[in-house]
Amino acid sequence: MRKNLISHRVARLLGAAMLMTTAVTAAVTASAAPASASGFGQMPGSAGDVGVGANGSIWVIGTISNDPVDGFNIYRWNGSNWNLVPGAAVTIDVDPGGNAWVVNASGALYHYNGGFGFVSTPRPVNDVGVGANGQVWITTVDDNIYARVGNGWVQVGGAAVQIDVDPNGNAWVVNRIHEIYRWNGGGWTFVPGWAFDVGIGARGDVWVTGDSASSGTYGYSIFRWNGSGWTQVAGSAINISSGANNDPVVRNRLTDIYRWGN
């Protein structure tokens, strides 16, 4: 039987949370190894997933839970620290208005608009991606891919696990065997490489955590798409999301949070 990815993610994060003795607003100790020797600077707190909007708004799923059934606490960056936002989830992305889209542990999708409102989907959701133009795509727990059209969803052929969306509204996905594809408006174009997660910024910058040989204490190597291939940047991480100015935010295997140029 295929293991449910969301259940696996919750179990993994609960394990990490049991090791944490500080709140998400506490600074990580100086002994924690950085995600990068250069480029990335550490932010306070810890996270299980990160999301950045086209306007630069940063949200994270924390490692502490006030609602173990639905997932982990949700936080929004206020410029110097994290504000707790009511709700619980396991996966997050952020729209161009700075409002989060989240998936909880049951695969239910919610959109923040002063509070989290439920968004109906054809199947339980695994991941959500939002482009700088506001286009929303999801992958479901059975690896199907859907694009939001109006108040509904249109299924797109193919299968994927992780997803994000470029400024033109076209999705980039990572499938279960870590292959990368991008939507060209009529079908999927294969992109060479191996990825665990993908994040795309408002300027079209595409980033992945990947390279199966590089997984270590802090995660996978970090790469940026140069138009024909991948350029590695210093650092290691698990999840990645990019914002307004080619400035991704990552979380590593130890749940530390880093921001490019911080």
C-alpha cells in the first residue's frame, strides 16, 4: 500500500517537534549549522514548510501544534518576528496579495482572507502552488494535478507530488521519482535534473532542492535554473519558496529557516 505523503509528513514533523524545546519565535542556537556559507542568512524560529508571496510576504508552518489533528501552527513574518495566525496545516504557499493557501493533515485546502476559509477540491490535497499572477495549482494525494479555474478545478494530465507556479501561471512539478516537469500551456516539458522540492519567485526565478547524492544532515543541495540547466548555490535544505526579488526562503532538515540575502 502506498504511504500517504501527508500522514508521513505529519509524523516526521511531530518527531522533529518532540526534539524542539523552544517556541518558533525563539532564536535557534548558535551551534546550529547554517543552510549556507554565503547567500542565505538565518531567520529566528523553526519550520516544517515555508511559503513566500510575490509581494515578499513570508509564512511558515511551525513545528509546534495547538491542533495535532489538523497539523502545526501557522506563522506570518512581521519583519522582525513571527505572528501566530489561528489555524493548523502541514503545507503552505502564498498568493501575490500576501495571503496564505494551506493544506491540513487531512488534505483539506484553505485560503487566508482575514481568516482561513475552506476551499473545496476534487480530492484530498498533497501540495499547493500559487503564481505571481494568482494562478493556483494543486497536487492531490493520488498524484493528480489540477489548476484552479474560476471557483472550480480542471484536471491536467500527468502525475506529481510537489508543485509551484511561475509568474505566467504555468506549473512546475516534481513527481514521485523526483523528475521535474514544467507546463508549457498545452502539455508537460521534461526538465533535466533531480528534485525534492521546487519554488518559483515573482520574477520567474526557479529554485529546487535536489541531487539525490547530496542529501545529508541539513538536506539536499540547492540549485537555481539558468535557462538551460541548474546552477548550484551554497547551502542545503529540504523545502524552498521564492518571493519578489530572487530571494528564496528555505527550511533545512533540522527545521532551521534561512532567507537569501538576510
